[in-house]
Amino acid sequence: MNRKEDQFDALLTAALEHQPEIAVPADFAARIAASLPAQRTVRVTHYGRAAAWLCMLLLIAGVALLPILRPVSMLTAGSGAFLLEIAFALELMLLFMLSDIWQTY
């Protein structure tokens, strides 16, 4: 049985080491390029950037108007208005960082 295993191992090794010949037809690339559909024009939209600008403008208005509308409650650090102001400011900073506004295209 050992001889059969040795023969099998030799055949398997020979089959694995055999490298097939690769033949690519000369007009292969031209045929593939001809079979591709025509490329569509891509329209670049900036909906996300416009939404980020709108949100930032609304947050700036909220940050500016909240102390005017509730000036007394803004003085205490534990009040809801103060926490809302801090949340607005943090959200504004996050939107600014995520929207890539400082880059021009």
C-alpha cells in the first residue's frame, strides 16, 4: 500500500507542478472594449453639502437666539437651556468637521 501512496503522491505533485500554457487572442482587448456599454455622464450633486450648510445655519441661529430668548436660565450650568446650547455647539462643530467645507472643489 505504501507503493500506491508513493505513486499517487508523485502523480499529484507532477499535476500540481504542471503549468498550463496561457494563450490570449490578439483581438481579446478590442472585443471586450467593443462589448462594453457606452459610459453614462455622471452628474455631480452636492445635496449632502447643501444639507450640512442648512443645518449649520439653523444651528447658528439656534445658538444665537437661545440666550436671547432664555437669558436667565443660561446662567445656571445645570439648566436644560444651557445643556441644549452646549449640544447645539457640539453638533455644529461636528457638522463642520464632517462636511469638508474648508475644501474648495
